[in-house]
Amino acid sequence: MAMDQPEENSKLTTEEFIELMKDHGISFEGRIQPEKWGEYTAIFEEIRRIGKMGSKEFTDMFHPQDKYAVDKAYKAVELSEKAWNCLESRDSEQGWRKEVEYRAFECFDSEVICRICRKRPWKPMFEAKPADPADVERLQRRRQKRVLCGCTRLEQTQTKVNDQYSRLFYRELDKHIDHEDMTDSVKRRLKGQRPDRVIGLRPTGTLRHHLPSLQAKYCPFKKANVVFPFIVIEAKAAENTAASFPSMLRQTAFVIRTCLRLQQNLRRETRMPHQCLVWSFLIMGEEWRLYAAVPDGSDVQIFDLWHGTVLFPEGALQLLLIIEHLCDWACEVYRMSVLTCLAGGRDNLLSSRLSPSGTDMSSQHGDTELTALRAISLPSRSSLMRELPNGDIAGLPKDNSPGPLEFDPLLQIDSIASPHGQDSHHWRRWVTNEQDLSFWTGKATIRHSNQVQLSFVQVAMPTEVLLLNACLASCFPYLRPKEAARRLLVSLQDDDLAVTASMEATSRQGYQFHNSTLDVRALIYFRSALNPEDWGIARHVLAILCDQEALRALAEIAELNPHIHPTSERCDRPDCERFKQAIDWVKAVGGTKSAGLALARRQLCLRSVSDKDGSFMKLEWTKFCPQSDDGLSGEDLLGIMSHISESPEAAVPALLAPYIKKHRCTYTVQVGSDQGPTPTVLEIPNLLTSGALIKKPTTGWPETTQDFCFLVTNETVRFDDVAQLGHLLEESRRAKELYVIVRKKATYNQRDFALIDWWIRVLKNELPYDATFE
């Protein structure tokens, strides 16, 4: 691609390149103190402030369903996913540019105004400001008078294909730069330099009207498609071992200098004030850096302003906000300043507007208001300014639209968590070896099936399509939203996997809360297994909830029949309490059944069935068996649990907080509380003794985990009675209750049996407690 080997092409070594930069007054200032920024302090500080913004700080500025915030958060997630895909596939430079760079700079290729109403569609979060206070005041007055476009996306599609519209910017890709003020010798040495991308002003009608009067050059390319370029972009693939940020800085240094010279020459010839400034993005795979070049007399200073990675949504969000701010700066500040210089002053510019007969309609509409913002192919935004401390939106009346519907967690697990330190049966005695440093505790351990770690994730699918897309991307990062929506709909229509039930929901409007009862389609998934880290029993419960509006939105994303109603006619829609009671069983199961579920790594789901005479529908837990391969598998559902439950809080975008809830706790199941299905119905081992002996698998588990575990199921035994544990272990050994995780017929060799027999004798006090195994 362009400029892959510029130093070799130009026959310059690194040392020669650095010397040539010094001869032309180019210096990199790095991250120095703001007082060195001079007249550029305000705009540089704004860039640094945006570059430090976290996802939560951003979303806290908006109402939960603000379309601008939803769109930005979704775009950030999408951009980070594209970056991950490129990184994992070891994509080429062109692949990285297509999937990541072009998406990030999309706003510079967008339309200026709505084709229908000729109004502006939205306003950026961080608005740019000119350097002159008088210009700031005038711009603010114009912004306050603006009325946003209210056209729907459907209405915008009704325009004619040849309808004129304006774009304020244009770009050149991989083109030679003419370094005008350099000697022929230096030009030949720099001949191999071709920047990957340069963005500048598009020569609209008003610009074309004024440019012929300018003697100085205004375009560094052969064709004047880009006027007074202000952004230089250089990109490399992540796998490019020959590239580095210092080498990329050297490659772009002279391109930046030439672009800056065009602005300096404009200011010198017109004798009008203009803040000369060129931005430079250096991209190496997922890593991005932003620099700003400003004149220092006849020299050039290049400041380092921001570093970030787009592998994570927070970094992608910072990048999108920075580029949006630069686009607003280019529209409102930079372009206005260039036009004012060309016209010989603001008053001359206002009086020199072209008549409709003198230019095309797109330029007329684009230049009439001088600083028209671009359009984006997204819904228009209602709340334009940040939220004030009193809850109002600056410049707008307070938004009293209802907030999103929120469902309380179906499984309340905080209330069942054991109080700290309470362990009346001493069942946690060997959870850590710190309490017992005997030789046998390094080889084996003892756990109780009533000691459980329970994780619960509840996902209530949003009803707004953009927000639903973001939710699908968060839950199914490996699937496209369309495919995820299709699979989820298939599973929700399966009456053997999902149920229809009533749930209470709460919404907030202003300071008032409103309660309602909705019918939802719910997929409730359960899985139990032994934790490889500590032999404890881990239970995972996932609840996916969709009301009718969310189902319609899913159908829209999946491009299925929008009138689809995937509900069950055979379900009598159990009320909220009956629904919760059925789910509460996962908290109560203990003893032999708890051990059997973990040993079999059983996956269950909740379904509705009729009684014998068909007069009543009840909810029951049954084995998870999807009827279609087109729906979600158990691994898909477990993947949601792993991605959300086991990840840090930042893994769930703040905008999705009302929809995704998660809880985790370790607790002791109360004795005799299980009233659920039998082991036969659940298809799990029915242990005949007071415990099971389990051997660690040879692969897949940590080496630090003990080789054997005795999982006790007797709900009356105390772990401080070590001799009794020895007798129970001996009983299970004789009854051949021997397992290797999920396989009933396990392979135990003679050394295994010898160690188990030695362990039994130690517990029964037939050998010293600290005896070693020979």
C-alpha cells in the first residue's frame, strides 16, 4: 500500500530523514505542558478531555433511550468488534482500512442537509468553537436558532436519485503530494511519499467563485478535488513488523508541513486572521494516535494529543467522539475561516452569496448558512446538549418521555447468601487449604453438595431497534445481529424451550414511577457443573425476556414477517408469583440431586405442561433439548453467561444497564427445601450412598486443583467429625460411587485406589492425620 517503504524509496536512511526534517524546521513536541500550546490551548484541551471520557461518564449525560447516545454506543461496540475480527484474522492493511478506518471517518463522507426539508439532522455532543470570542458569540446565536430535521427515514428514501445534495469535504487516496516550497533535489528524495488518505474541503460553488482570485496554491494534488486539506491519515496493518509510530511520523511529516503551508500562504496573501492547523491520524492495526501540527514562525510544531485502542468499546467511543468533534470544527470553524479569508472579510462573504442561477442547488443550500452540518443515515436526535445537574437539558425543555421498562430480577439471590462467617456444619472447612496443611489436603479434598455458587443473568430485550442491536452484539459477539435475532426467535417459538408468562414491569417518567403487567416470552436456562478451580458446585441461570414489542423488533432485525407472534397458545400465562416460584427451585435443590446435576453437567430449561385432564397448565424443569438446529444451542446460552457474568462491569455497556442484570453469590442450600422433579425425570445419577468420589480429568483442569474430591450429599453430617467422613468415604468406595466428572464408568488405576484407601484410614484416625502417602 502507499508509503509502506518511503524511506527506502526516497533513498533516505532514518538518520538522513531526521536531518532533513531539522533542515525544514519540523519538530515533534510530544505530550508537553498545555502552556506550550498558546492560541491552540482551548481546542487541544477539548480533544484531551474527549479522549479521557469513559463509557459510563458518556451515558450518564443522556436519558437511557436517547437516540444519539444509543447510536454512538452501538457504533463503538460495532467498531471494536470489527477491529477484533481484523486482529484475529491477521487482516491486511486494506482490510483494516475498510473495516475500521472507513467506518470511523464516515461522517466526513456524509451529506450536509436533509434532502426533504433542507434542515440539519443533528448536532454533535462536543461543539467546536472559534478562537475569536466575537465569532463564538455569533456561532452560538446561529446554533440556538437552528431547527432540526424531523423527517423519517422512510420519507428520506422518497427523494429522486438525481436530487442534488451537498458534501462539504472530499478526500484523496494514495496520491503524490507536490511540495511546492522545496528544492527539486528534496522533492526527488521525497518522491516515494504518498499519504494513505488526505481530507480537505470540497470545492463547492462558493469556493469555486472565490478561488480564482487567489494567487497562492490551494491544493497539493494535480487535480483540485481537495481544497486546503486539514487531515492526513497514514495506516498500517497490525502485523506490519517493519512499521512503527516513529517511522510513520517521519513519513507524514513533510505531507503535514505542505498542507500547513497552504493555510499559511492563504493567511499571508489575504492578510486575514486564520488559525492554521492540520490534524494527523497514525493508525497501526487497532492502535490509533492523533497529532496536531501548527506553525511556529517558519517552522512546524507537531503535538501528540491522544493515544487509544479500538479493540474495546470505550476506546472506540473516544475515537468516534473525537472525529465527530473534528468534523464539527471543520464545518463550523475551519471552513468558515477559509471562506472569510477568500472573500476578504465576513461582511464581504455574506454579501457575495451566489444566486440560484449562479450555482447548483446543493452548493446554494450548503453555503447559504455557511456552516451546514453533515447528515447521517441515523434517526434524528432530540436531546442536543448535555444534561444539567438539575436534570434539564441545556437549551431545551426537560424531556419527560417515559424511560425504558425494567423488570425486577426473576431470581432474588442476594437474600439467600450466607451471612459472612456462618457455617454451622463447617462445610467450607477445606475450601482453602490454609486451614488444614495436612499432606492429604494437597492430594484430595471434601465438599458438600449444599454449598453452591449461583450466578444469574437476566436479559430483557429492548424494544427500540438500535438499542436491541447493541444488546444482541453484547450477548452474541460472535454473531451478526441479524443471525442472532433469527436464532433467538427460533428458540423463543419452541414451546419445549420457552414459556409465556406475566411479569411486572416498572418505567420512570420524570420523578414518577409507573407499574404495569406484561405478557413476555421467556427462555429460562439452567446449567450445573463442578468448578475446576476449587471443586465447588457452580450453577448458572439465564433468563431471556421478550415482550411483544421486543419480539417485533427482533423480527425486523431478522428480516422475518413483522406480524410474527411467537407465543404459545397452550400456555395459560402463569401469573408473576407462580412464574417466580417455578424459577426459585434452582435455589432450593440440594443433597443427592444437587450432586447429580453437577456430575452430569445437566442443562435444563423451564417449560409449561398440562395436567392429566388438560384443565391446568403448570411449569416444570426439563432437560434442555432444542427441537431445531436453527435456534440457540446450550453453548450459545452458556456463552452469554460467560461473556456477561464472568466479565468486569465494563463488559456491559452502560446504556444496556436497565436491560441486563446479573448477580452472583455463594450460599448454603437449606436442608429439605427441594420439592422439584426427581433424578429420573432430570436424567441424572441417583446416588445410593452419602456421597460420590470424583477424579480430576487428565486435561483441561488446573494443575493446582486436587486430584480427588469426595462430594458429600448427607445433609446432616458435620465436617468437624472427620472420622464420620472417613466412614462415608469408605461406604462410597465399596458401593463404587466413582466418577470422573461426567462419566459413570471411570478408569481408576491401582495407585488411585491405594491413595483412596490411605485417605480413608487417615480420616478414620487409623493413621496419623499428618501421615504421608508412599
